[in-house]
Amino acid sequence: MAHASIPPSKRQRVGYEDSASPPPPPPAEEDGEHTNGFPAPPRSPPPPPPPELPLDVAENADIVPPPPPSPPPPPPPPAAGEEDEDAEDDLDIQDAEYWTRLAQSSSASGPSSTAASSSKEPAAAASGTSLAKNSKSALYLDTINRAVLDFDFEKLCSVSLSNINVYACLVCGKYFQGRGRNSYAYLHSIDTSHHVFMNLATSQTYILPDNYAVPEESQAALQDIKYLLNPTFDTRTLATLDEKEAYDLNGTAYSPGFVGLNNVGKNDYVNVVVQALVHVRPLRDFFLRQHEAQAGTSELVARFGALVRKIWNPRAFKPQVSPHEFLQQVAQVSHNRFKITEQADPVEFLGWLLNRLHADLASPGGKGAKRKRTAVGVETIISRCFQGVVQVESQPLEKVEKPEDDAAVAAQAERLANGAGPTGGQVDGNGRACFDPAGKVERKDSPFFLLSMDLPTPPPVLGTDGDDESASLVPQVTIGQLLAKYDGTSLHASHARLSKYQLRRLPPFLVLHFRRFTKNSLGQTERNPTLVNFPTTNLDVSRYAPLLPAADAMDTDSPIANAYDLVANVVYDATPGTVNENAAWKSHVHTSPANRKQNAPKWFAIHDLIVDPIDPHMIFLAESHLQIWQKRSSSPP
């Protein structure tokens, strides 16, 4: 029986590998022989010999090996600094002979090449840094909203009401304190994403919350805002200030100096005084040149100067100004004598303001009575413009003795009825007032800032007999008749004294006050509607009030002419027949062209924010209350 072929086992295969020659093939089976009597199937070829592997690998031949590891990435190229460090390390290991040769070669070539190469690196670094800063600083400047910016109000934080270290948000226009991490400006920048803030004291601009200053390269975009915060004027600007028109943000033309003032409450009496004073050219130029930070100036002087500069600003964002800061300081300094919420007489405010400005400018830094005593005899811009001298002769009024009995009363009444009049005393034979020759007459020179004139008592109401035409007539008086008070001959009783006035020296700017409001015996205020006729140019004051010769060396500046031109006219407007119903104060001012022969002055009527042109021939039709006149110079303007 033929034996079936059995393949060798694994141990036998390993043995075959170790032997020098392969084992002999199994014996071939005879054809037709099979154990079960059937013919055997065709034989398959023998399997190939196994590869020559070690024993441990052969045992695990059925396990798939892992993929080969990926090659490591190439090393990065060395940086410039590392190359320098490697070079320096190479130099460190050189011997003394190398260093000697290096020193000799460097001394022969000179330091020029080394300095040139070393200067290139900082320049390149600086240029790259500046570009980064410019791109960073200019990131939020386009968010500035100039239409909401208003620097006229008092500079207080809108949250803490503090006036220390206040910043203005140039996006919304609100004021906030500080710029640190816990400040209100910092929190506002985070809450509202407003990033550009300007310090109201230094005009420096910062970006918050990053808290870095806008560099000088980007300051050109903020120059108009800085000028709005604090306008400055040079000689060239002042020379052309009265000739050119300006334009606001909306492109609307306006004339600097002829802009409206906001009425915060009931401060129109302050507005008309300010409008009149800012058109006094020497006073205007003084405050336009003065800077708020000038050492020694009081807060009132600083805020008045700031208001004057804002009114004459030729680069304003809007043709109107709010006097809020100035009003707050006036209320504080005057101890609430002049308030925003209560009306007052413009003449009283003008007198107080001129005296206060004169005292503060005469004695910077002084306070109270000390400042007032120092101001006596000291010349300031206020005294140079408005101060004149008037000679006053006065005598106390004689007391009228009451008759002791009825018989004496009857006798005195009989003498008055017969027209005999009293003899002697302060009444002459014609019944006119005069100085008592037996009494002492006091004479002194008194300086003044304004001259007051009494309006004649209006006639009683007419038309009771049906004459409506006579009832509608308005009483009138000429300015020459009122100036006759200072002719040195007429006597006037006031303050229990009989006085006579005569002008000794006229100021360059003459301020006249017409008394329109008086109190009757019941203590009620009465309004005098009398109109004053006056020319707008060439008013010869000496024609109605002759001047006395100079008394001392201080008054030797005798004027070439005593002709005056009208600068400003303050009028009172109210319902006829009433005192203050629908009352309003208005001011009339005019331009000052360089050549009056070719260009006539233009007159404007300003009432708070309303600025309207007016015919100069219609000015006297209003009830004038206060006027400022300018003396003509020797040469025509």
C-alpha cells in the first residue's frame, strides 16, 4: 500500500535550513495505486523553500510589521542673531595672535564703515516702528463726530462733576474724568466703544482703553478741534479779522464777532453787555492776544477772555456761542448778585464787570479789599479805554424847617402865592436852584467809566378829550439836551446834595447810560418810554458839554477832536404801557471795514441767537438804554 506524502513540519523546515543539503524527496507513488482503490489525483508542485529568517522572526512571520518611521524635518535656518552669536563664539576661541591682527586692521580702516553699518539697523527698526504706530493711532480717528463737539460749557465730568483731569469724548462730546483703568473715561470707552479722548487742559489726545497718546504724525487731523477748544490769534489774523467771512461745518457763511449768544436762562442782560464790549477794538485785541494760561490772571479774566476769543473765532463749527462758563464765574464772584435765572439791569452789570476786570488786571493774584486798593491809580486796558474825568461841585441841601404853628404855615403859603419866593439860600430870585453863597462848595475830580443822564419826565397821558392822535405820540429828546447836564452850569439834586458837573477829560470810548427805570413814592418801578434822537457818527460832545482845561500832568492828553462814532447801542423792548411784559434786551453793533469811504459799515441787531441786519436810520426808534461811543482818531480809519 502506497504511503501518502506528508509535508514537513516547521521544526523539520528549520532543520533543513541548518543542514548543508536539502532532504531527499519522498518516494514516488506508483500509478494506479491508492489506498481506497481509486486513482490518485494529480500531484501538486512542492511548495517553495521558506526564506532564511532567524528563529524569533520565523515564529512571528504571520504578524505584519509596522511601517517605517518618517524622516525628521530639516532644521530651520539659523537667524541673523544666531549667526552673529556663532561668529562671536568662533571669535572667542581665537588665540592672541588673531586678536592682534584684528586690532591692527580695524585701526587702519577707520570707524566710518562700522558706524555706517551700525546706523542702518536702528533706522530700519525705527521706520518699521513708526509705521506700526501710525497705523495703530489712526485706527479710530475716523470715528470723531465734529457735529456734536461743544467746548462752551463748564468743563466738569458728566458723572462725578469734578473739574480735575477732565477729558472730552470726541465721538459723543461728553466730558469724563481721568483715563486710568478705573476712571470714568476708561469705562465709557469700553461700554460704548468710543476710543478718542482729548484732555481739555492740555489738548493732548489719547486712545482708550489702549491708553496711548496720538503721535505727532497724526496730530494734523486734530488741529481744527484744538483750535475750537482754544482759539489763538496773531497779528496777521487780527488785521484781516473784520474783512473776511467764515464758514461753519455746514458751509454756512457767518461773520466772526457777529454770532449769537445762547440764553441759558434769563441772561440776555449779560449777552447785550458782552456783545457791546467785544466790539471795542483795543479791548478785543487785548483779550484775543491773551492766553488763558497767562500767570497771574484771575478766573474771571480768563473766562471773559475765552468768551471773547470764541465769539471772534474764524474757524468755528457753528455760528453761535454759549456763555455758560463765564456766567458761572460771574455768579460765583458776585455772590449771586447776577444770576442766570433772574433778570437784572445791564448798566449795573456793566459797571460791576468793568470795575472787577480793572481790579483783577491791576493787581493779579490779589483778593478782596487789597485788590481794590491796589487798583486805584493803576492803568489797565479797562482804564485806558473807558476812564474819563469829571469835575463835581456839590453842596449839601439845606434842611427845610417845618413851621411851628398854623400862622407860620399860612404866611409861607401867602408869600409863595404872591411869587416873591424865598430870599437867599439855594434858590435865587427866579426860583431856580443855586449854591448858597454862605455855604461851602466842595470841588473834586472824579474818574468815571460811564456817564448817567436823566430822561425828562414824560407828559401825562393825553387823549382824554378824544384826541387819539395826541395820545399816540411818543415823547422824544435829543442827545444834546441830555449832555447839557455836564455843561458846568446846571444844578442837579441827588443824594441830599446839590451838584454841578463839568467834563475835564473824555475817554477814547465814552459809555452813556439813559435812566429809563425809576421808582415812585410807592416803591413801584416805572418805565420811561422817551426816545432819544442821536446820530450814528460825528457826535461832538464838547458842543454840548465844554471841557475844562487839564488840571495836572496826567490830563495833558488833550484830544485833537471830540467827535465820537457809535459803536454799540443796547435797547429795551417791551409791551407799550408796561414795565417788563414781554421784555427783551437787544444790542445793535456794526462792522468795521478797512476803508469806510468805499464800504459802509453794516449794522446788525442781535437778540440772543438771532442776528438780523438793520437799517442804521432805524436804530434811534428803539428805547436806547446804554451806548458806547468811540472817539475819532487824528487820521481816518
